[in-house]
Amino acid sequence: MDEKYSSQIVQNSEVRQWSEALQRQEGDSLQADHVSELLEDELLRALIQFWNPGYNCFTFNQEDMVPTIEEYIALLHIEEAQENRIYSKSIKTQPFKIKLAKIAGVREEWVVARTKQKGESEAAVVDLFEQLPKKINPAPVILAETFRSLNACRRLGGGRFSGCAQLLYVWIRSHFWKIEKISYHRFSTSYSPLREFLEQDWPKGVTKDMWIDAFRNIRDKDIVWRAPWQIQSELLYKCGDYNWVMLLGLWGGIGYVPLLVLRQYDGRQFVPVTAGLHSSEFVFHGNNYKKNILQAVRAWKRTFRTRAGAAKVMSTVGSSRTSAQLTKELNEEKHRVKSMKARNDRLLKSLEKGKQKVEELELVKRERIIKYKAENREAMKELKREKDRVKELEDEKNSILEGFEAEKTIMFRGFEAEMNNMLVELDDRG
């Protein structure tokens, strides 16, 4: 018989004491750093540089941030899905080809021929869509493949990003960029952060180096810690016997630590448990992967949540809150919008400084190239002049030698004639 689902709410102070004690006992989850250059998108290439594979999070100038399940649920506007029902790869006997043939209403032979051409990677995607009507929560599987892909890109120094880049861009924009529309639109059930993202433009001409410079110099006050569309809610921080949350994706599993980013929930940050996190990733093949899947599925039947911030949980329009409470909250949100705009202005200035720095470096580079070419041309001219002088000296030397040889010949001939005359004279006297 399957275990029943349970979700335990734990006080934030208790979570902090448990986390810090266990972290001191079991140690950290550090991993060697990697640097890579990959992909074609400038922003994504820059983000890869800040992905921390030891903690499965982004680290911007010592500030840890990571997309969370609750944030992706809000972005995807998931209403009917049950948060504890996660996608898990089927490890039972019915082959994927038979399931796909039933879904598509075609013969199994046709599916076999097509999968030989396309490969087996599409199997997991089809399996995920088959489970969606069962009200599973797709956020964990999307996060799992995003984190695994970021890890792979950092580890291999290249490759193809197979995570959901679009959701990652919306998440980044929401935490580092001002939202033109008032953020209290999140109280409306028709408000969509994704639609708002598509209607806005990113800065033009921002290179990877400029993004890196901006992220490298980001400060705590420049970050929009709680996304404007994120309704304050309970934070899922661990499941089962794991000290963090194990995510199951389409092609593998990986752990992540929501307690690393309590500030994204208006909470006070403390030291989270990360021991063993760096070895949590596994793929859906080889030895023991089925055991790992079953362990993760069982863990999700017993989840632990906490309220990170002191603020009350916000609900959608139509709740039992009074108009005065709503007005107070809306005024607070307006104040947050002004703060976000100020933060965004600082980010724009940082990007502009980065752009000016790149332009200055390009100018210096061009000046050095021009100077080098001019110096090289002058050196070549001087070398030619030296060669000409050497040739002139060589010709002069040859001319002197030829004159000397001619004079020597004339001298010896005169001497020889004089000697002959003396010999003749001596003979006559004798």
C-alpha cells in the first residue's frame, strides 16, 4: 500500500536551529570552481560563469540566489496541480513505444521506426505530458533539468543548454530589473509575469563581458530579493530523509537547497545544510538509478515547509481581508516599486560603465595596433637603408681592391722591365 502524503509546517526558528546544528555536524558541500565559455546567447553565457556547482545556485558577488519551486509555480500560473505530486520516470515494465503508440493512435512498428531516427530522448518528454492530466506539479522537473544543464555546462566547459532558458530569463529580469507595471497586479488572477516579460525589451547591445561586469559588482541593495509577482507563501525546504529537496527531472535527478535563499521570501538568512549536495546528482541509467528514483518519490510523500518571513501569507483578490489591509499592502508594494526602480537605475549605470570600459579598451587596442604598424613600417625602412649602405660599402671595397690589383700589376710589370734592362746592361759590360 502506498504511503499517504504528509506536509509538516515547521517554525522558522526551529528550522534555523536544525540547519545550523546539522551543518556544523556534517560539514559543507564545496566543489572545485570551473570556468567555461559556451552557448551563443550573451546573457546565458554570462550567467553560466556565476553558477556554483557546489551549492547548485547562482553566486553574484557573494550573494546566493536560485530559482525556487514556489517561484516557478507562480510564473507558470499553476492552479490545479498538487504541489506534492511530482513527475517521476516510470520504472515499470510497459515500454515507452507501446505507451506512445496508444497516445498517438498509431501502430507500434511506426513508433519503433521513428524513435530509431529521432532517438530515445523524446520518450521522457512524452511521458511527462502524459502525466500532466494527473495534476502533477511540473515546476520541480523544469528546475531539475535547468540545474543539471547548468552543472553540465560548467563542468564540460561547453555544450547545449537543455534547461528552460525562457523561464530563467523571466526569473533573472524579475530579480534584477524594474517591472514597468505596478507589482500589485500579482493580486489579480489574470496577471501573467510571462506575458509581461514578452511585452518588454532588454537593453540592446549588452555583451557577455558587460553582463559579467554588472553581476560581478552587484550589491545586496541592487537585488530585488522577492520577485514582485511572488505571493508570500510557505517555503518547501526539505523532503523525506533528505536535508534539502531532491528534484526529479526528465533524464536525471539533483538536489537543491531552498534555505540558501530565504531572502527571496523576505526571510532572515542563516547557514543552511549542504552536506552531500554536490553528490546528489544522478542520471536515469546505469547502476542504482531506479533505487534513487524510488527513494526520491517516497521522500516527496513527506515534505517540510516553513514561513520564511514575518509577513502574512498573501492571497488573491476575493479573500477575506479588509479594504484597509489591502490598501496598506498596496501602498507597501508601491514603495517597493520605487525601490526597484532605484536599484534598476544603479544596474543601468553599472552596465553603461561596463560598456564605456569595453569601448575604451577597444580604442586603446586600435591605437596600439596603429602605433605598432607605424613603428614596424619605420623599422622596415631603416632596415632597407642599412642594406643599401652595406651594398654601397661592399661596392666601394670591391672598387678599391680592383684599383689596387691594377696598380700592383703595373708596378710589377715596370719592375720586371727595369730588371731586364739591368741584366742586359750587365751582360754588355761583361
